[in-house]
Amino acid sequence: MAASLQRIGIVICRTFPVILQRTIQTQVGWLKRIGHWKLTSSVAPVLRLNFRALSSSSASSSSSADDTDSAETPSRYSDRPWEYLESEEYIERYGSKPVWSNYRRNHKGAIPPQKTRKTCIRGDKICGNPCPICRDPNIIVHYKNVNLLQQFVSPETGFVYDPTRTGVCMKQQKLLNKAIETARDCGLISAQLPHVDYTKEDYSNTHGAVASTPSPIPLNSGELWYPWYGSIKPDERELARVKRIYKDYLKSDV
């Protein structure tokens, strides 16, 4: 009898998992209320099997869904991330605006925080409102992804936008700074230098503050350039210590 009840419970659990779970929960609550929580030996194994089957099926379905999403989404543009910004998916989601234009960070109170978070993803855990780069797995920071890097550079000054304006976390901001610097070194992004007026007076020797170098004073043989240099006498103890340290490297007087 117990074996047949177990088989029936497994079949019903696989067929109607949600309905069975709700029914078991209501029955258990009813038994608790009336004070008859001591189940018989034939019913208890069925309930345990049902809960195990439900948990295993839900866990397997969620893990399989997560695996398919993680396997498909990040690998689409991992080799060529700049192609995502030209795809229809990106245009439909962001249009012609930067990826950070419509981003608003969740925070307590009316005053926003002065600094962005350190990172949005810690291991397998993702924060509630990730930054504009972490929330989209197709956005990959790379020095060849010029269209993405230009969204974080001011066209007027050429400076990188502060993360408090774009909402990017500090981890992604470091990757952005490194990628922008590499792209500028490779000539993919133009670097704006300040304009300096050139005047010939700064590079000519006819300026009042510039004078010609005087000719050296002729010296006789054995005469020192500085007269006071010959009157300096070193400390005998210090000289003996230095000779003792470098005795293997000193040339003999022979």
C-alpha cells in the first residue's frame, strides 16, 4: 500500500507540480491547526517525495534556463563587441542616446551618493540596479570599441566623464580609463591638446634674460678650477673606512 501511494504521489507531482504543492501546503496547515500533526507511516513518505521532486524539478528548470541564457547572451559579441552597437537590438533599446543617458541609480533619501559602487557583480550575485555597463551583458569594454568609448568622453574638452554623471561602477570605470588611454595611443580616438601661442622670443637667444655663455678661464697645469678645493682635507677615519670597504677595487700605486 505504501509503495503504491509513493508511485501515485510521484506521478501526480510530475504532472501537476504547482497544484500539488499548494494542496500539500493547505493540508499541512490544516493538520497543524487541528493539532494532528503526527502523520501516518504511509502518508509521510509521499509528502517528502513530493517536496523533493518539486524542489529538484524547479532547481533543474531554473539552472537550465540560467545556463542557456548565460551560454547564449555573453558569447554573441564577445569576439567582436563593437558589432553590438551597430545591431538592431542596440538601436531598439538605446536609440541614438548613450547607454548611460536614461540610467538612474536607486538610493535612499533625496540626496544621491557622492561615489558610485565599487562593483555591481560580486561572484554570482548581482546588485538590484546594476550600472549601465553591467546591466547589459552585450556591452563589453574594449579599446577597439570606439563608438562605446566615445560616449564616455566629452566632445568639447576631451576629458572622460566622471562616474557620478554616467553611473558606472568603479570597476567598469577603471576598465574604461584604460581602454580610452590605449585607444588614444593607437590613434583610434583623437586627443585634444591645449592651444599654445608660439612666439619667437621664447626660443631665441636675443632675449634680455638670455646672454651668451662666457668663455672658460685659461688654467695652468696643476691649477684647480676652484681655489678652495685644494684646502679641503678629508677625515682620516672616514677615508680609512672607505678604503677598507673598497680595498678589492682600488688600484695599486705601483
